[in-house]
Amino acid sequence: MVVKKTAMYNIKSEDKPKYCNLHKTDDMIDKIHKLCEKEDCKTLTSYNFNSETQPKFCKIHKIELMVNITNFKKCKEIKCNVRQMHYKS
């Protein structure tokens, strides 16, 4: 069985990922997953304001009132900001 590795890494100046975790070098960053917007932070994002759909900050650099929006789905009812944990059925 052949194990396929996904290219996720490249140097900061490049747009597309070309290297897997095994073959990345120390100067390469994750080009698939969005990283925290805090300068020099290399942590994946999870947090933003409840009204937003895309995470911008990690847990350490989140701003007051930001919530983890990556593991929770927003209620489909109009004007409802409640987020519920989604489960795989």
C-alpha cells in the first residue's frame, strides 16, 4: 500500500504548497491552514467574533469576546448568534 502525503508547505513568498511535512525545511510555512494574524505566531487559527465565519487568531492572541468558531456551527435561524457543537452522524 502506498501512503500519499499531502503537500501543505512552501516558503512564505510562494503561494502554492509544494512539500509535505516530511520534506519541508525550517523556513517553510503551512500554506493550507490559516495561521494566527498576530505577527510571528505560527499557530493555527480558531477564534473570531461570533458574527464572523472565518477564524483569525489563536487561543493565546484572541481578543476579548472572541470565541472558538472552528468547532461550532451557527444556528440557521436568522439573527441568531448561538453556536452549537456539530457532530458527525
